Amino acid sequence: MTTTTPTVSAAVDRSSATPAWLLLARIEMIRYARRPAFLFGAVLTLAALLPYLDPAEPVDELSMIAPAALIGLIGITLSAQRVWASDRCADAAGSTPVPMATRTLAHLAACLVPFTVGLVFVTVSYARYLTDPPPPSGYAALMSDGWVLAVWFALGAVSCLGGPILGVLIARMTDRRAAPILLSVGLVALAIVFQGLFEPLRRIRVFMPWTYWGGPFGIDGDPQRSMVFSGSPHWWAVYLLVLCAIAALAALRRDRSWRSQRNGIALAALVVIAVITCLAAMWTGTPDTIINPLPGDGTSWGG
């Protein structure tokens, strides 16, 4: 059986000008793309776009949950398993010129594969939104096109990047096989609590990596009335990208060669930026909940 490490070592001998992590990244990206769990999630996610073949079908404001759940959430466990499998190959090969940090960089680069699928999903959905907007009774009709794009990019694309990166971090922190599954369940439970359904939690909900920004949460006498929650999705998208950078750097620092003072300062700076952008997402943008004046018709959901 051919292992990852000897493959990369041979490739380095043939082309020393190409960094080892980049060579290994190509291998890991292909392997990620071939994983049945990823292919299954990607097919189901893209299948959610099929109704748009009907010109009369409006864009679904709930659709961003598809890539987040089927690619991002599953990606936590999938990435962790890939890291553990790579480590087993490295251990079986014995002494190897490919250090842990190089393998970690390769796995982080492989996270671009699910991110690309999520980005395609968001791009197609947004293009359809521009040509055939959702009904005026929905939440998107209350906000600008840029606001909608920020929300959908964060929910549908960044989630597909953050989940797999989190999986890499988990695998670098522990070898307990149940860890990514338990974390995924915990994130889902927290997302339910902080989705915006409970009014006292709407302001602070943005600390979560996935939350709703609007939908038919209803009012007295109209359970399907759409509304938009407070906060800035633009700052929230930046906050989520910073969280991805923190997780990536933290995973790399599991290798002693990356535990330099410079990298420590960079990690601390990213944490500070994350706090600032999270607070900006809470307290800028839409100041209070906006309720659509039109009655709900049950045709649109949140995002």
C-alpha cells in the first residue's frame, strides 16, 4: 500500500522547487473530493438548486442551511478522519522528512474543496435572487442586496470552510474518534438556542458560527410574519473568517516548530480581532429587529 509520506518524498526529489506542503495539499484535496461522505453531501447540496430550473420558482431564503449542514457540519468529522488517517500513514512510514506542520498545512488547504462547493451554491442562489427576488413578504425584501449577499456568503460558503478547518484542529488536539461527532452535536444544539427564536438572545447570537438573520419567526396574530434581526452580517462574515484563521493557526501550533513568539503574537492578535469584529457584528448594522409590514404567507424562511 502506498502511503502519503513516501509519495510526497518522491515528488520532492523530482521537483525540489515545489514546497512539500503544496505537493501534499494536492494529494489531500483530491482525496477529500473523493470521499463518499463529501460527494453525498455535495450532490444533495447542489440538488437544492434544481428547483431554480423552473423560471417561476423564487429563490429559497432557507436554502443556505443545505451547504452548512451537508458540507460544513459533516466536514468537521470528515476532516478529522483525514488527518488521523494521514498520521497513521506517517507513523507506518517511520522516519519521514514531512513534519506535522507540513501535513497540517496540506489538510487546511484541502478545506478549500468544500468551500468551493459552498461558494458555487451561494453564487448560483444570489444570481437567481438578483433576477427573481423572493416574495415581498420575506425577510430579504426588507434589506439591501449587499446585506443579503453578506448573510448568504457567511451561512452558505464560510460554513463550508470553517467546519472542515475545525475538524483539522480537533484532530490535532485529540485522537478521540468521538470528539468531532460530539462537537457537531453540541454546535447544532447551541445553534438551535441561539438561532434568534428567543428575543433576549438575539443580540448576542452572533458569537455563534451559524445563526439566522431573519425569517418568518412570527408575531402575535401572524405566526408566519417575517422579520430581520439586529446586527451587521458584514462584520459577522469577517468575524467568521477570523475564527477560521484562529483555528488554522492553532492547529499548526501543535507542531513545536510553529510555537514561536511571532506566531504566538499573531494568534493573540487574531483573538483580539475576533472579539472586536464580533462586538461590531452585535452593535452595528441593523439597530433593532425589523418586522415586515406584509402578512406572512409561509413561502419563505430564514437565513
